[in-house]
Amino acid sequence: MSEVPEDLRYTKTHEWVRTEGTKAVIGITDFAQGELSDIVMVEAPQVGREIKKEEAMGVIEAVKAVSDLYSPISGKVIEVNPKLGTNPETINQDPFGEGWIVKVEMADPKEFEKLMDASGYKEFLAAEGH
Amino acid sequence: MDAKTPFYEKILQAGGRMVPFAGYSMPMQFEGIIPEHTKVRQSVGVFDVSHMGRVEVKGPQALEFLEHLVTNHVSKLQMFQAVYTVMCYPEGGIVDDLLIYRLPEHYLVVVNANNNAKDQAWMREQAEGYDVEIIDRTADIGQLAVQGPRAEDVLSKLTETNLSEIGFYQGIQTELAGVEMFISRTGYTGEDGFELYIPAAHAEAVWDKVFEAGKEEGIAPIGLGARDTLRLEMKYALYGNDIDKTTNPIEAGLSWVVKLDKPRFVGKEALEKVKEKKPSRRLVCLEVKDKGIPRPHDLIMTEGEELGHVTSGTFSPSLQKGIALGYVRRGHTKSGTELKIRTRRGEIPVEVVKPPFYKNASHK
């Protein structure tokens, strides 16, 4: 069973979001990293880029598969995890902590409230048969 | 309901992450593709390959029939020796790639799991008029591949036989781990190693003994994920990806298993023509120059012009970069040629390189 921390919000494309004031920290869930396994490259959006909710903003390459990274919210990218350039496997090791991918200055904090909470995401995973 | 190999319970206990594959429930990975890959390159790993098809061919005309069926020489096999070959359709497309062993009482044919039913139907069709028996042994025999530079060290602890005397693609009938079985120095990784053909009833006991014997070497179970990265680094073709009904062995770089000096075999006339006219495309090795990982079906390009497509692509754990196999139109296949692959991330520069990608493999 993959881990689903209670204090985060989630998307159907398996990203998670945590807020720090008006900033949103974004990563992929434990379930997503487990499915991908062996992440070897992360192409994150550049700092300064304006992104829209549900936009494909990056690419995650694992040994056996490639996956798009969708933005759970709209806003402006203010930071990219510098660790992932040399140690992309950090996402596999600690998807909700050290393996965060980008920080975004939110355009509309209400978008955050509309995302699935932990119990909603758990139900979603169960409904998908995981 | 997916079928289970004789090692299924052992694999579950070892933490295998199971996926449906070729009608079986098989482990995609255990610890992870990269650590498993590295284990096999540096020490030793164990693959359950019982999902592959094992077919016995015997009878007075077994040899004649096999010579008719496949492109390589079968009559040149010494006792307990193996040969890698393909069998083709009359039009030259590939039915499957396979191993044939010469054993005292029969020939043992080992085919791809995905093709097992198709192959056996094809073999029976082609056997018409030959005095042969074709017997499916898939469920009777468990097959383990013990692969890596330390494979011989580990297995030597379990048998009286001097394994160092067994040459590449040679085998022996022996007692190993207390069980009478056939073993051969073969594999699909590029590393030294053996394949064990174990009566299904003894499969679990042998699994336990092999892992016990390999403790010191850090032996580990290996899944389908690493099996694919290991074979791809060696440019070993995978049926369904790199070769199939629509590809012929000449363009796939398998001319070395097509013996046009044989009096006849299915597909010979078609392949003679291909050889004479030179194939219009070839399967080449492509190495990514910077970042990016090619995936199957990605287009191979030069200056906006489409040259072919990727048939296998992955991240190479040994080279730490993307590698791919793909068919490329004649005139662009020389090593050193710079091409582009159109991936999900955009076009990435690649170079045609000589096989294999990984040059330090330990196989004998």
C-alpha cells in the first residue's frame, strides 16, 4: 500500500501539493513513483514560467517509462528542486519530502482547496484498482 | 487468470512486483531495475524464465525437420550443444528466435513465451510429412537463468561437475543442488552464466539452494525490467519489439544465423533475394549524445526527413544514458552517423554506434 500523507492535496494524475503561505510545493505521490520506479531524469519547468492548472509542465523519465508532470494549480514557478538534476532518484526515495519537484507562487489559492484531500485520493486509488 | 511458474511462491516471498506477461504472472522487479541490473553486471542474479516455451522434438527425422524449420545449422551441433537461430515464414519474416539444444534422446527447442502457442502450431504445420514427435514440455520443466560474472562460483558449490569446462553454448546433464537436470552456459544478459532446466517438482528446492549458495556473492532475484535493460545493452533482439513477422533476419542484423549454404529451409528463397538486393533498412544501435531517453515508436529523423522508428529504447544503467535500437533506411546506418530521435521531449541528437552498447560483458 502506498503512503498518502493526510496534510497534502492530490490530483488524479498523481501529483501532490503542500502550501507554504501563498507558495505551493509540488511533487508526485508515492504511488506514482512506485509505478514509474527507477526515475533517471526530471525535466522541470524553468523558474519564471507561468503555468496553468492541468498544464503539462514537465517530464519524468524512468528506466521503463516516461510520464508527463501536470501542474495541479496555476501560478508562476519560483523554484525548482536543485537536487533532482544530479539525483533524480530522490523522488523514489522520499517522494513527499526531499523529492519535491517545483515551488509555485499561486495565482489563485482557491484552486488548492478544490483539489482532492487524502481520503479523496485514497478512494480514487482504490477505485482505480490500486 | 494468469498462469504461475513453478517459482511463483518463491518470487512472491522474495518481494517480486508481479505483472501479467505472456499469460503468466511474472515479476517486473524486486529491489529496482537499476540495482538489479548492476547486480547482474557486477556479481550474480537469478531470473525465472520458466514462462518461455520448451518443446521436445524427437523421432527418426527430428534433425531433418529442424533443418527444414530453422535458418541456422542444426546438424553441426555436438551432444549437449546449443545453437541460436530464427525460424522464418516463406516470405522471410520471422516466426520467432529460439535456441535448439541437442540432447541424447531428443532436441530441446526453447522459444519466446509470447510466441509459444503460435510457434508450436507452426512447428506442427511444418512437420507434416516428417516422422517426428513434437511434445510441449513447458509446464514440466522450470527454467532458471543464473547470470553474472560470479554465476560459476555460486553454482560450483552445488555440483561435482567442473563447470569451468563447459564452454559458451555448451551444456551438460548433471546433478546440481541434489537434482538431476540439464544445464547450459547460455543467457540473455551478455554476462557469463548458466540456464538450469529443472523438473518442475524440484523447482522450489533448487531455488532455495541456489540462493543459499550465493549468499556470499550477494545473489539476488532479477525481474523482467532489468532483463530488458541487460539484453538491450548487448543489442540482443527482442521478438515483438525489434523483430517480428514484418522484419527479416538480414535487416535485423541476424545474417550470422541465416545459413544460405543449407540446401533448403523455410524462407530461404526470400532471404536470398533480400541478401542479393541488400536490405532497404537495418536495425542499428543508437546512443543518445546528451539527455533524453528514446522509446519504442519514436521516429528517427535526419534534417526533417523520416528514416525509420525506434523498436526498443531505454535508459542504460551501465552507460548512464539513453540507448535505442531502431530500423534506419539504407545510407544512414554507418557507425558515427549523427541522427535525431523525435521523443516526447522533442528531438534529441543520437549517434549510430557499433554493437554492443556495453563492451565489458563477461560472457565466454
